[in-house]
Amino acid sequence: MQNLINIHNVLQENTMPSIRRELMDEIDWTQRIIGIKGFRGVGKTTFLIDIIKERFLNDKSCLYVNLNNFYFTKRKIISFADEFYKTGGKTLILEQIHKYPGWASELKSCYDNFPELQIIFSASPVLRVIETNDELKDIANVYHLEGLSFREYLNYQSNLKFRRYSLQEILTDHIQIAREITQEVKPLAYFNDYLKDGYYPYFIENKGFYNETLLKHINLALEIDVTYLNQIDLQYLPKLRKLLQIIASQVPFSPNVSKISSDVQTSRATIMNYLRYMKNARIINMLFSNGNEEDIKKPDLVYLHNTNLIYAIDPENVNSKILRRTFFYNQVGYQHEVKSSEKTDFKVDEKYQFNIGGKYCTPAEDGFYAAADMIEIGNKNTIPLWLFGFLY
């Protein structure tokens, strides 16, 4: 155990540049089992280290361990937690719990046997922590760490501290909000850079190799998160990659499942499963008019999860229309229900209708809204597109 304590100490003593994620303020820290899920490279490890520095700095009752450590091929979590607990441990932070077999039952045993022990763990977004584990359904609280919002990116790049706004605030007071923001900074000066390489926080240290790093994470997500956690044989990985390339080259993609199954050389049912797996992995978003992907029905449209993925997977398909719609869906869809609409580009929370476009974009009809690019301040129901990046 001493070696793991040494690693923990080194991590908290070596401060690397980071962006404080406001998910920190949303978590209920009174809960005893807390899960943090997120896509590779989204900043889960940094977030866990920030938790230590902000809440447990130099606190010997807290310990971070990475379950990739070979130590845990011979030591069970329950046995390790027992020793840690008996020597005064109160908070155990477990990195990459999806790499450890039998993690769910051992978490439950820790919960039952060590009443004053809190466990915080990170996991792949694909891992169904509660959905497939009845023993954790009532005791685990799971949060998603998303990529940076445009607001978080802008705050970092400009060294400012703009707050988040609710959707209702933006719809009602967008003119005043935009005026206050643009008095301090020019958001559009940063917007295109964010769309290209600002969603994942490793731009801070690795901007020159941003796309290469993102491609590596995409491939690892397909090879490990999607295939391993969904028990797909690796021989089918090329089919997953082919499907993703087809989507990226045509987004927003209206899937013809029969044609795709022929192109990818697999069944229609498998294509639908692959789409759902990639959605859960935070690689794509699926747009439905009614229901959702759990209904096992064909989506109306498929988007990549965020604009950075477009540049990384198929830069030849980058255009303003795709970037604008992908940005809106990504930023609004994190906390709101986004669906397709016969009258507009998107319907939000079953009541707000949005057209997405350039600076001359207007609402489709009275009572609807427009999210217009390349404007600093809106007018009536025409709202600057960049302002929807301030929702989280």
C-alpha cells in the first residue's frame, strides 16, 4: 500500500495547468458512492486530482489509486478497502473502475461493510453503473463530466469568470447578457478555435498535436470502451470504424439502415446496436422526433457528439452549417431534451423551436427562435449562437 500512497502524494504535489470544472459544485458530496463518467481525454483524471487538491489536500484519510495498477491483479478492492478503512481511511478514489472485474459487487460490499467510507470512482461513459446493477441502483450517484463548454473555454483563454446561464435566462434576457459579455471580451474571436480544438482540455498542453491525440482517444474508445464493455469481438472493430467514417462524412446523417448494413456488411439490428453503443460512448448524438435510442428505432438524424470530432475524423466534411448545428445540439443537449422538428432544425424540451444559421438566420415563425452565428448581440427572438455555449 505504501507505494500507492507515494503515487497519491506525487500527484497532489505536482500541480499541472488545469481548468476547474464546475461539476465539482454540482456533486452531492454527502453521498458514499459517487461515479464520474466521461469520454477519454475529457479530463476525468485531472478532475479526480482536483477533487483531492480542493477537498482533501494533505489529508491522509483520502487515497487515490488507479485500478490499472498491476497491484490489483492480486488484490481485491474489498480487501484493500478493509485495510485502508482500518488504518483511518475515509475517502477512496478509484480510477478506471471498468477495468476491474466484479467491480459492482465489490462496491456494494464496501458500502455494506465500511459505513464511514466514501468511494469516488471514474469510469467509461459506456459503463452502465446503475442500469445493469440492481445492487447499486439506490446507493450510487453517477455524474457525467462533459467536454468544456464554450463558456469554460472562453473563461480560460481570456482569464475571465463569466457565469453560466439557464436556457430560460438566455431566451428572455439574451440581449442584456450578450451586452455585458461583449463589453469585456469578443466571443467571436475565440469561437472558431473552440469549434476546432477547444472541447477537450488537452489543448492546454498539446495544441499542436490536438487532432492526433483526439484520434487516438476515438480509436481507444472504439477498441476498448465500445467493444470490450459491450462484449463485441475485436474482429468486428473495422465495421465500427467504417460506420463511424460513413457518419462523419455525411453528418447530419439520415441513416438508411439497409444501405449501411450492406456497406458495412453486417445486419440491420447490429447497425442499430452500433449506433447506440457509439452514442453511449459520447462519439455521436442521435436525433429523434419522438422517443429515444432505447426504443430501438431508427433516428431521424445522426450528428457527431461535438464539433472537434468533425475536424479529427473527416476534416473534408467541415462546413459552417454542420458546425453550427453540431455545436447547438452538443451544448444544449447536455442538460435539455433535443429532438427533431418538421418546422425547424431542433425542438428543445418539447416547446422551444430553433432554426440554426448564419448572421441572417431568423425564426421560422412567431414564437420560435433563431440561433444566429457571427452576431455579437441578438434582437427579439434571434439569439447569438455562441451564447448557447454558456448553458454549463
